[in-house]
Amino acid sequence: MTLDTVKHAGETPDTEQPWSELGLKQDEYARIREILGRRPTGAELAMYSVMWSEHCSYKSSKVHLKQFGEKVPANDAMLVGIGENAGVVDVGQGYAVTFKVESHNHPSYIEPYQGAATGVGGIVRDILAMGARPVAVVDPLRFGAADHPDTKRVLPGVVAGIGGYGNCLGLPNIGGEVVFDSCYQGNPLVNAGCIGVMKHEDIHLAKASGPGNKVILYGARTGGDGIGGVSVLASETFDDTKPTKRPAVQVGDPFQEKLLIECTLEIFAEKLVAGIQDLGGAGLSCATSELASAGTGGMRVELDTVPLRDATLSPEEILMSESQERMCAIVEPQHVERFMAICEKWDVIATVIGEVTDGERLEIFWHGEQIVDVPPGTVAHEGPTYHRPYARPSWQDALQADDAGALPRPADGAELKDQVLRLVSSPNQASKAWITDQYDRFVQGNTVLAQPEDSGMIRIDEETNLGVAIATDGNGRYAKLDPYTGAQLALAEAYRNVAASGAKPLAISDCLNFGSPEDPAVMWQFAEATRGLADGCLALGTPVTGGNVSLYNQTGDTAIHPTPVVAVLGVIDDVNRRTPIAFAQEGQLLYLLGDTREEFGGSAWSEVIHGHLGGLPPTVDLDREKLLGEILISASRDGMIDAAHDLSDGGLIQAITESCLRGGKGARLIVPDGLDAFTFLFSESAGRAVVSIPRSEELRFTDMCGARGLPATRIGVVDGQELDVQGQFAVTLTELRTAHEGTIAGLLA
């Protein structure tokens, strides 16, 4: 077969090419020909196809995502924002923290273990590429119905993949969430997040500058796994014949990644690189084009020098391969020898595959023949931009009119108790310990809070006890009812979770999971959610540092609930002042902060008791959320509270149950005047938290709340070994624990 060189492409304009099979549209293929002034070579076509995929180019979403930069100003903490591998924020004492959340949804359905494992590996390398040492991971997960047979295939594999890869890297898994809903049956959401720490001066960026600087590929050899992952798996809708397309799922090796991490950090410490990029989605196509595009010159690559583990790979396959555990560095000639020596020390393969040029083209050669000659920006950053049509779906009004507040309520205390036990034992509200116990949450010895706490927290300086906290949240049921409000509720809950632990929220990353952008109803959901998130970040002063969009999460015509997942990062000066969720001291007073209203749309109660989704989600008051956060942070810092737990899914009774069981102490609750017991226990009004207060601090705490205008209602006391809602029912902690902790293991063990 004749090699398809640039010269050959210019001489054979009518050669048929498989642009459609590679995921390109006809007009996109025509645009590539227009850019090049000829037909693309096979290698060029491969590069454009993966880089112009939905997953890499954000061609359907970027017109909406620009709000994050236009509406929301950077705060004083922002050091690196949208556009790099991950955002970076200043957390004080000379430290910077980088964090990001990304998706690995479709691969995790096809091959759960490797799909999830390589999702962890990819996000860790994004953090590493910024110059940081990865210190913790989080994993927001969504699965189909808990009792569905296929959930028993997907969930254990995903959990094993996350735990296996993260545990082998020695990274604590400190947060995330697990949600079950039949809408995710064929499209589980496996979102992976990572936090990294560095000094300000150690920040690295993805750019290739300096003519004559060498391009070094190092890490694992390149194989055939992952070919077409971003263009085939992540950028199209599944059909009903799945699972298929197994070759498109990457295969991970966490031990190779651990060597790569330590090798890279030593290279950083000796200041040997001028630019760096990890190889994830789109592999070498992405790394070379993005480095060249972000730099000040061009790049020449000798593709046949790439170390392979499959000698039969074609140039196109090498460019598209998403083999894991690889990085690409730009190194000045005088540093190459030392760079190679460090790689050899860590048993990491390193090869000079090219150099930076003073031109403006990305040129790739195969055994001396030129197979790529493109303007790198057209591959990496100037892909298609779609203004997809969007429209409020015709069924939205009827869904919102189906008010959950009209559903039958418990008639007496006995029925109320029965519904409480049904709620706390339901898959979404039950303990996730069967899952989280498979993760190492405390490796490295710096984890101070982890699941099931409101947020994960890591100590980053062992002398000063400076720490950071992270929480991820998202409620697809709320977003289905109202995408704008649902996105703001996700933001508000993650913000509240971080504040409840005593940390000050600084910035966010997001992972926006939606159905097909070719459906106007889905695009309306996406447009509304991004608008809501941008408006919410503006109100809370939390800029968006970066994130991820995952589209085509649907099977046939059935899309998942719109699921914007929001990760909020916060900082705490002294982790010893953190606030846990556990009620641990008898006699402490329980206060409910915020206003409780009859808000049951999208609630856990409506789902568990009635199998219902309808009405409007809880209202959002971002000024109140900000005030609540300030009170929780101040109270934590000044020693006024011993425990705090935000109120969200499941309402007050869910939070009280978790805090009682976590601390091994019961509680006596009194229904406040003006509320009925049902609303008191099950409402999901936002902007609320429950706190336990030493009696000696009651006056100081209530004076602070009164002065700031935050409603604070005394609702009970920590006491005994049962949960007693006075005048209604009592249930022992033993009975609560049995209900809460047995569900997931019973379904999945």
C-alpha cells in the first residue's frame, strides 16, 4: 500500500476518504480541505477527526461555555484559568492548588474496570502536567437502577477500577457521590476529579516555544488501545446493540503511572522542561497540535521514532492511539541528557521524537516522508463552532405542573417512622460504605476528612496545618425539573458542603453531563444549566477554573437527566479546626440554620415513597447561601460548633440520621412552631444546615446568627441511643443503622 504523503495527497484530490466513519460531518471534511488547500492525508484526517470530535473541540458547547469567562471575573486566588490542563488557585503560604473533574462515561459502560481506571489515570496526569504533585482523587458516579441486573455488572467493575488504580498510585480517595437512577441505565456517569499541590513558582503550562528545543515523548509504549476513543465512544449516542467497540477503551497500568509521576516531579524539580502536556484523549494528535498551537513556532515530529508495543500500527493509528501513562515534554538541548538520565533512573522510556521549529506548521514525517503539514491551531483550537438549535421541551410545563406537594403524606407518627426508615434505607440515601471502603481514603497520612463527610479535606502543610477541602454535587432530578435552578442547586450544595467543614470556598470545576446536542430539548437543558451555573458563580464569587463537557449520554432517543456536576474547592488555615458531621457529645444543642418551606419537587421522599418526579425544585437564594457559609466558617474557626451537616437530598431526617450514626449518639428532636412534622423532616429547602453546639457556646453562636440575620432555630439535643421525634415516633440507632447500612451490600455484594 502506498504511503499517503502530503505530496501524494496534493496529486490525488479525488481519492475517497473515510471521513464519515471517523465521525466527521461532510461540511467539516470540506472545511479541512479548504484549510489545507487540498485533500488531507490519512494521518491528517485522523488528527482532525479526533481533535474536532465533540469530546475534544466542544463544538456544540463552547458558545455557551464562554459565559464562564465573560460573566464571572477571576478572584484574587485565581492563578491559571480555563484553557490549560487544569485550573490553579492560590491557597496561601506560597502554595497553589490545581484541580479538575473530567468524564469517562462511555468507556466505563463498555469495559467498566478499565474505563474507570483510565479515567482516574487521565485526570491525575492533567494535574501532574500543571507542575503539581497529585494528592487526592474524588469520583462522582451515577448508575442505573440499583436492582437492575446490568448495574451489578457495571458498578462493581467501575468501583474496582477506581480503587485499583487510585490505591496503586497511593492517592487517597476523599470524596464524590454515588447516585442510582434508571435514566443512567445505559449511560453511567463516571466522573473523576483530582487535586494537586505545588508552589507558585512550579506552575507549568502546555506550550512549545524556542526553536531547536526537543520534543520528548516519555512513559509507556504506544499500542492499539484507545484508538478512536474520543471520536467513536465519547462523541456519539449509544444504540441498543451495546456493549460494543471494546478496542476503543484504553488499558491502564497504575504502576507505570506511579513511575511517571515521580519521574516527572524530579524533572520539574530540576527545571528541565520548557513546556509539557499529558497524552490523554486523542493521544499524540492532541499533544503535538496543542503544544505547537500554544507556542510561538512550529513543530517537526519523526513519527517512526515513537516507541511501540505493536509494530504493526499504522501512522494514523499511532496518532490516534490513547494508550495511557504517556507525557510529552519540550526540553532545551542542554537539558536533554539530564532529562534522559532521570527517566532511565525511574525506568521510564524516553525518546526524542522531534523539535520545535521557527515556522508556523506542524510537520510530521514517517521514515523520511512527510505525512502531516498543517497549521496546528486549526487542529487544536480552531475546530467547528456550532450554534445548535435549542428549545424548551413541550413536556416541561406538564412536568413542572405535576406538583410533588400534592402527594399523599403520612397520616400519623407510625407511618412517619415507616417512611423515615424507607427513605434512609433507599439506595440513594443508604450508606455507601460498601463502595467507599474499597478505596484507600487515608494513604499518605494527610487526609483529615473523607466520605461520608460533607467534603473531603487534605492537609497540605504538615507544619502549619494548612489544608484544602473539596466537595462534588449534582442532582439530575432537580435539573430535569428546571435546568437553570438545578445547576445552581448543585453549585450551592457543593459550596455549602465545603463551608460546613470549615473551609472557605474559592473556585469551581465542573463536569457537565447531558444527552445528544442534536436534540433541541437537550441543548435547551444545557444552555439553561450553563447560564444558571455562570450566574451562580458570579453571585457567590467562585470563578470557574476549568472543567469538562460530556454529551451524547443517551441510548437511542432516551437521554439521561441533565446532570451538571460541580466541584467546589476551599481552603482552611488550620485543619485541626475542621468541622465533622458526627454528633459525638451528649448534651450538645442542635440548631437548624435557614428557612424550611414546603419544597418537595424532585425530593428523595417523592422518589422513594411515591416513585414520583414532578413539580419545581427548591428555590435558590445565593445571598443566603453565602451568609450561611460565612456563619459556618466563622463558627468552625472560633470553636462555637462541634458538628455541622448540610441539608440536601432527604432533608433534615437524612442529615440527622447520618450525624447520629457517624458519632454513635442519638438525638431528641422537637418540631418547631409553625412547621408540621412531615415538612420538618422531609423538606429539601436549600440554604440550610444542622449544627451541634456546646451549651457554653449557645449564646455566642445565636448572637452571631441574629446579628447577621440568619434564622437559627433550636430543634433538640444530642442524647441517648435513639432518634426521638417527640410526639411522633422513636427509633433506636441499632434499627437505623441496620436500615441505613445494609442496602448496598445486599444489592451488590
